[in-house]
Amino acid sequence: MIIADIAKIPGNQFPAGRWGRGLAGQAGQPIPAKGFVMGYVILEPNGGQVPWHNQEQEEVYMVLQGRGEICVGEERSEITAGQMVYMPPTVFHQLTNIGDSPLHMMYCYSPGGDVAHWRQELSGTLPRAGEGEIPPLPAGAQPQYTAAPVAK
């Protein structure tokens, strides 16, 4: 039996104002699941974000605390604690904290494996909404975080 304590799992700070930690999935996660990935994310108040991206896997976000704006494909909606949203494979999506307190959420995607947007955000190479073959954000959406990471 594997029991993981979320309070003891280290995480990563991302430039778009979020802190995340993997819980289950690929190598190095506390629970080495093969068929799915699961993680816990905190978005900073007033703009912390999982920027506009897509991936091959289908995914679900569940907001545990806070208030956000979710964009999936051409749709945009507010999402609050207790609500979940489904992102089909390859469809672009973005979650932005639009509240004055941190937004806590969990994600789960399947099949398991790595997704590029984490590395792209950390390196400043995340493709921008509306440029080249990347679709634009839905009308009225919060802007995508695109600043280059701060050198340490």
C-alpha cells in the first residue's frame, strides 16, 4: 500500500503565478500510477494562471477553493469551489484566478505521461494564444500569461 501525505510533497513555483505539485503519475511522483496523472495546484490571487495550452490527454480540473475563469476551446465561464470542468484531448484551455484569495484545484489527466506546457512555461517558450497555429482565447477572456521567467 502506498500512502502519500500532501503536506510532505514538494512542489514547483511557475512564472504564471501558480504553485503545483504532482501527486500521482510518472516517475518521481509519490504514487507511481501508470494510467493517469494527478496533481494539486494553487493559483495566486488576482491573476495566477494555468496558461493557454493543449495536450494529447483528456483532463479534468476540480476547483476546491476560490473563483476562476475557465476557457476551453471557444468557451469561457466562471468556475467556483466544488465545480469540475472537462477538457477533451488536444483542445486548448486556460484557468485564471479572478478572486482575491488563492484558488486551489486538483487536476487529473489520462493517459499518464509528461505534458510540454510545464517546461515551456518555465523556459519562456509557451506558444502564445492567437499566434501562428495557436487558436485565440475566447472573447473577453483574461489574457494569457506570456512574460519570460525571471532569472534566478
